[in-house]
Amino acid sequence: MHPLGFFGIYDKVGIPPLIRSAVSAAPGEPLSKSNLSPRTVPTSEPGADGLPAQPEVTATHTSVAYTSTSLSPLHPRQLTGTIVAPLEAGELPDVAAIRGPRLEQILLATTGTLLVLVVGLLAFVATMSSKAQFEDTSERFKARIQDQARELGQTLSHTLALTSATSLRDNNYAFLEEVARSIISDNPNILRVRMFDAEGLLVADSHPDAKLGEATERKPERRWESALYQGKPIIEYQEPIDYGAQSGKGVVLISYSLDALQKALHELETTRAEALRRNTVTMAGLGVGFVLLAGVLVAFQSRRISRPLGALTGKVMQLAAGDLGARAEQARGAGREVHTLGVVFNHMAERIKVLLEDVRAKAQLERDVSLARTVQETLLPGREGLQVGPLRIAGLVVTADACGGDWWMRAALDEQRVVVGIGDVTGHGLATALVATSATSGFAAAMTMRPPQELNAQLLISSLNVTLAHVGRGEHQMSSALAVVDVSTGIIDYASGGHPSPIVFNRQTRQVASLPARGALLGASVSSQYASRQAQLRPGDVIVWYTDGLTESRDASQKQYGTQRLAAAIQAHSHLSAEAMRDAILADARAFSAGLPAQDDITVIVAEFSPASP
């Protein structure tokens, strides 16, 4: 991959996702060329993002040297929970029409000053305790934000030093200048990027007025320090660049703005003040309520209140015993609140009948959802693998809810070509499952629209996009990846619409690569354009397609599973069959999540290409 490819897409904090993956890899991992060489299919049509088709590139990979512990297989997710339909509130009784003295007015004369003082003191102590707790939490959060800002700058400077070493060694200063300025334009938090060679001469600077060739006395060491740039507080991150020069190492210097950090700290202080204010108001309200409630305990009012409450309690017991005809009589002399409680109790008894009907409706809905899941499972391929010549394919969908939004398919176009498809519909629930089922059917229908010899990945994914656009009506979109594999030649024709690139691992060379392709999410527009690419499979290649529910699954500390761990799992279990490797990957993800409930559907497809030796 060309070094500039690392700076194609930035996330919210300004670090490219591919750079973040590279940083998380083990130190010292070599990068080498892959024999799996994707190439763009010649076409005059624009890409899915409206840009011209990309030139032919050669994929890179990281030689992974992880070790992995064998984990127990992933058990199928048990369906739990009951679907609860909302109850209609109905028309409540007009409690405002009830006349008579309020309960707090009746008890006002019996409450004493001592009770008010005690409650006020307790409220004051609780408020001060909450204030101290909020301040402590605020300080910890502030320290964490500052640490994250420092780690972010150090990570970016380290990554830039790694990716710039080749260009600095080749004296490609124009490219370094372009990289420095692209970082500035794409990340407003970075104010300036400078690069110095081993002689301390400035070779690249994002500032347009900078004079290249100026010398610096900075030592090539990794450090950071606070400074000012154009009157603004910044943190300067310095990272040495080891590009093989005999005179030493170069230096990359990044000036990171603290404006975003100061804004976050200001918002934190505002939030803390608002939380303290709300807590004070809440404690004051609870104190007043406690004073009113405690007044009920006044001795000379207890008999007057306990008698109607005892009668109401008896009616409640009758209702609990199954007597739905139990009704409370109108309470006299116990205050407006007790009277209102009796009226509301009678209304509640009427609503219980409605509740029973709702329970029956919920049970029927659960049966319908169960049937929908059965239909969805019927349309998906089974757990057993499919062998077509030297290619064996095995996949599985593990849903997070009763019905899932993931799907996958495998089918033979003719005697030597096999189609593999995977998709992930946005959202959850029954509607998403229906869209995924429609996508499965649309995928099958797309394979019959033309003679098999005329079908390719670009035509199939374009047809599937039109189907999704009509079915989802713009409300549901889907990421998808399709591939057509010629088992006789090992040529794979693949296309993607917003889906993670599959990982390719070769059992013989132990190399890891990917099959990247660009395209918009399916279903957004019928006019979306897609381009397919081709690559040559090698004997021993293992291709793993997956949905983002796998790599985005989290452990108890909210750390994501990620592609690095996935690549390590593939390498550790590369000796297994397609079915066993699939189950091992799912088991590893389940062990990583430590039993936490899944937040998204997970789909894994494993295809192994093992042609006979000549």
C-alpha cells in the first residue's frame, strides 16, 4: 500500500483507523509485499463515492506472530426475555374534581419545628457529601482527559515517524510536505507538522511560509513538552525517525492544539455545576417531602388515617387473591390524598382486565417472532461446510436479538465458479430481520437475472443495491461484500459496499493480507455505482469474511476485539478446517467478551483454497 494511503480517512480525533491498527501491532513487526495482488477491473464508471476509479495498487500485509490459547467453542445464544407491549393508559379519573382539605393542611398543625430542623440538617449533610463526591469525580475525569490527549499526540507522532521513514530515506521531500499539510487540513487540532533529517535540517513543514533547510538543535529522542504557537497553548510531540542514515536519526515534530482539551474541561466544569445544582434542588425537595410524610406519624392523626387505609388494604388483598370485582369505598375524613388513592385503586382494578388481554397479545407476538426467526434460519446456509473443487466454505450467523440483521449466502454459478455473499443491515429488531431476509432472497434472484457466464461481483452487488433501495425505501441500509471465485484458476472477483475488507492468510508463507474494495452502503440510492476488483488466490490461502459485530465486540473494560486479535486468531487456528476455524474464531470472540451480552449480530465466513499440488 502506498504510504499516502494511511492518510485517506480520519476519525473524530484525527487518527486514521489504519494507523491506529498499525500502532496496536506488536513492536518490530515487519511489513512485506503480499503475493495476493488485487487489481481494479477496467471500467470507465466512477467509484461508489463519485470519484474516478482508483489506479492499480499492490496490497500490503503485516506478518503476524501472535500466540493464542485454545478456547472452548461458542455456544449458541439462548433466546431470553419477553416482548412487552405498551399498555394503553386509558382515561384517568378526574382527581382534580375531588374536594376537601389537603392532607398536608390537616397535618400541618401536628408537625413540629424539631422535625424541620432534623430534616434540614440531614439534607445539608447529604448535599455537602454529594458536592465533595462530584468534585472528586471531576478531578479524576479531568486527569483522564489530559492523559488521553497526551497519548493521542504521542501515538500520531510515532505513527507519522514510522510511515515517513521510507520517503525520508528516498529524499522524497515533496511527498513529506504533502503528508504534513494533509494532516493539518484534515485535523484542526494539529496546528503544525515539521520533519528534520539526521543533519537537523528542516525537510518538510506544514506552514506555507516555512523555509526548508533551516537547522535545529533538537536531539532525536521521543518526548513532549508544553509550548505556545501563534499565541495558543500547545503540546509539542517529538519522535525520532530511524531511516537508516549513517549520521543518525531524523525528527518529526507535531504541534497539537489544547483548544479542544480546554473546551472539554470547561464543559466538564459546567456539567459539574449543573449536577450540583440539580442535586441540591432534589435534596431540598426530598427534605420537604419527608417532613410532610413524618407528620402522618403524629399520634392523634394515626387512628383517623389508619382506618380507611386498613379498609383499602383489605380490598387490595382481595384483588391480589383474584377477586377482580373488589372496589374501594369512598374514604371520609382521611384527607384528599387517601380519597384519591381509593379512586385510583378502582381505576387500577379496571385496567387489570386490559392488562390480561395485553399479556395474551404479547404471547402471540412472541410466537410470531419465533416463527420469523425460524424462517430466517431456514433461508440461511447450514453450519456444515460446502466443498466445490479445491474450495471449502463454512459460515455462521450469531444474532444478538431474537431476529438478526446479518446474512450470508454461498452458491455455485456453474461447475467452476462459486459466489459468496455477506451483509449487515443497519439497526436491530424484527424490521431489520425482514430486510435481511429480503436481501437474502434478492441475492438469490440476482444470480438468475443473466446467464452464469455473464455474472460478476460488480453486477451482483449493483443488482442487490437496487433491491435494497426498493425494499428499505431509504430507511434501511446495508453493508455487503460479494465475491465470485473461479476454483479452477484461483481468480477471485470481489466487490464491497461499506463492508469490512476480508482477511487473507496463507498457510504456507504465514502472510496476512486483505481484499480492500470501495463502495457506498447498499440501499441508500438506486443510482449508486460499484466497481469490482480481482486477485489471484494462492494454494493454502484462507479467506475470512466477517461483520463489524465481531471486531466491535467489547470486553469488560470496553476494549474492542479489533482486527489485530482477529488476525492472531486466524493464524493460531490456521491448521484447522474451515468449519473448525470458524467456530474457533467465534469462541475466541466469546471468551474476549467474558460472557457479556452481544451488542450486535456476528457473522463469520471461512473459505480455504487448497488445490492439489501439480
